Amino acid sequence: MTSQPHLNMTGKGPESTIRSFPDVEYTTDRFHDGAFEVAQPAKEGHRAGLDALLLAASLKDETTGVLADLGAGCGTAGLAALNLHRELDLVAIELNEVMFSLLEFGLSRPGNSRFANRVQTLQADITLSGTDRLEQGIQDNSADHVIMNPPYNTGSYRPPSNAVKHEAYMLGEGGLDAWFRTACAMLRVGGGIHMIYRAEDLGTVIACSRGRFGNLQIIPIHSRADEPAKRILVLGVKGSRAPLEILLGFTVHNSDGSFTEHAEAIFKGTRRLLD
């Protein structure tokens, strides 16, 4: 979950000035050319950017039903998905107390009032399994789609001193498999998983998918066309036996550092990833 530059992504306005919130300073930032807004940490924790918008844009045009956002943070990916898909409902699941408070505060903002009846928030640990997971309110076979941007780092990673950042960037004891386990449990058969992760961990992603998800589609994410992909976007279908495919890569920046036309359109909410 690497922080991304916010230029031309948020459409910041007067609301983006730094304000105080219990335990954290925050900004209110607008996305999709001002179509919705989120409250997110100004200096501490993970700030949403490209990854969240790519996840939302990876859903197909006709997407309906229930979307579960695992590790929702301040809610950017889920709200972007709701803005793009008017027949979609959202379950946003976040464990960290500060981020969960910002998630709920952001949902209460006037700019998000049209989402009020379409969002359920749940403070829960998605790495738990079995009855422990169910007792938190995470229901099996309750979602048609799952999006997730799991932390990239494991035990060898030197965590930041800030606790909010630590949870955003550090995988728990169950590793990536715990995230896949919960995603699979929540999804109905035929439901889709959409995740963004580090390209070097493609082997781990495939291993965690085995026996759970098929029809994997791997989309390399390149900062520039002449650079190796550092991230991948992975799509899969619960219960499918279709083979893995590697699709054409997505490029974020032109050679001069400006955003590509496709990337700019995704930031504005006017185009999907697979258009």
C-alpha cells in the first residue's frame, strides 16, 4: 500500500485544509472531479490515491449487488465504486479505530449524502476465521464482489513508529492467505475478487487463490511504459476453473511525467480500467 501523489486525483478544494480529529489530523479530499469526498489522515496512516481508484475502476460497467471492501481504510475505493455503479451496495470493513472513525465521519459529509442508504460499515478483523470471524458480523456468502488492497509487508519489514501507519502497511500473522480466506468466505459462488498488490509477490497471490479462485486475470501496473511493473491488479472468480491470463499492462505516466489519458480519465471517474 504505497502512497501515491495526489496531484489531479482528488480535486482538492477548501475542504482539504488540515483539521483536528481525535488522535489524528485529517484532510477532507474530493475524488472523481469532486463527486465524493473522504476524510483521511493528513500526516499519519495511509492516504488514498491511485490504488483505490484502480480497484473501483476494475469493476465492470454492469456491476450490481453487494460489494465488500476489506481493509477499507477511509473508504475511498468503496465510495469510488458506488459513484461508478449506481446499483451497487457497499459493506466497508476496517479494523483500525482511527481509520474507522474517519470512514464513518467521511460518510456523514454532505457531499456523500446520496450514499447513506447504500453503505454498511463494520469494525472487524478480516484475518480471523470460522466462528471468530462470524461473531464480528462478517457473514459468509454475503457479497457478490470483494475489493482489497492488503498491506505489502511481513515480519522482515521495519515498521513505522506511528501505529496507524503500522497497521496499514503490515500484514498480520496469517499473512496474505488470511485475506483470501475471508474474501472467499464472504463471496457467493461466481463472485469476483479484485485486489492490487506488489508484482514481486505474484507467486504468493496465485498460491492463495488455489482452490478458491480461478479465471485469474493479471494486469501489470507500470509507472511508465518503459519500466517494469511494480504492482499488479488481480481479478478472479470464486469457484471458476478457467485458466490464468496475463492481460495488457496499464501505464500511469507518460515519458514526461504527466498522467496518461487513460489514467487521467480513471481519476476523474469517466473511464474503466478494462475499457
